[in-house]
Amino acid sequence: MTNATLPRTADLQARLQERLAPTRLEVVDESYQHAGHVGAHASGVGTHFRVRIASPHFTGKTRVACHRLVYDALQDFIAQGLHALAIETDFNP
């Protein structure tokens, strides 16, 4: 796997914008914090992300259902090397 195939913050942001029309969105690449961790890439980018998101698609849904919507939107990035995804759906900056 090369850096060219690893997902980037901008890729995840674009996909979430397209699928969930968030009112607030923050995507943070935390890969560098997981050096040596199983699934981490030597480059320190593109394997571990944190998503903080608020979306009208979440209205009336449980936290699990909201997380499922985020995972479903980003599913194909897993094949590109996304190893871990932390999701915060009650994001209020």
C-alpha cells in the first residue's frame, strides 16, 4: 500500500458532505498518534481518523444509527487502508 492509495482528510470530508450534508464537520487525521499500532502505515497518515459531525440525517436516530450512516458513507475507504474511525455525532463546537 502506498501513500497514493491511502485516504486523505479531504477525501473523507468530500464524501461526508456529499452523502450526509452536514451542518458541522471536522475530519482529523490522527494516524501519526498510532505509530507501531497494528494497521498503522509507516507514513503516519491515512489510517486513523476522527470525524466530528452534525447532520440533519441524524434527526430522530440513535447514536448507533448515526454512526452506521457515517460508516456506510465511508465504507470504500476501508479498502484503501482506513483502519480506525472515531466518530462523534454530537459535535457542538
